[in-house]
Amino acid sequence: KETFNNNEEFIAKMIELFIDTTPESIGKLEQALPLKDEATIKGLAHKLKPSLDYLGIPEIAALARKLENEELNQADFQSGTKQFIQYLIDLKLMYFKLCKAK
């Protein structure tokens, strides 16, 4: 909230935008993973990282940074990407549960 001067309307819009665009990124990550397409995975991690930072989700943002910047062996890269995908799916599900609860 502090990042956005407690502007709840803007915060809601940011969350909505993130949720709207995340499924496409998840799909691209899932396609890139079996192909071992590191360039695509790193690019998507880079693309999603600022939103994760702005939304105050440091654990997932840190994983995005790791995927984007570090030279990982193939097993660690694959494992990290799977974890990243699962975090994004969990975030999306949590958002929908919160929306239903309102």
C-alpha cells in the first residue's frame, strides 16, 4: 500500500491487470519448460518481476530474479521454473477465492 500511497483503486487495478495477464505467461512458461527454452523463461521471469515487486510478493519476485539472472544447472533451472509456475497459479487461485468471498 505504501508504494501506491494507499490508493486502493490503483492497487486493485494493478492486481486485476496482473491476474489478467498472468495466465498467458503461465501458458508460455509451461510450453517453454519441456523445450528447455531458457531464453523464453528468463524473458517471462523478467517481465513478471516488477509486478511481483509492486504487489509486495518478495518470495516469488526473488525466484523470478534467480531464474532471470543466475546460471543454474538444468535440474535447478527446471525445478525453479516449475516452482515459479506453481506460485503464479496459486496466486491466481487465491485472488479468485478472495473475489468470491467479497
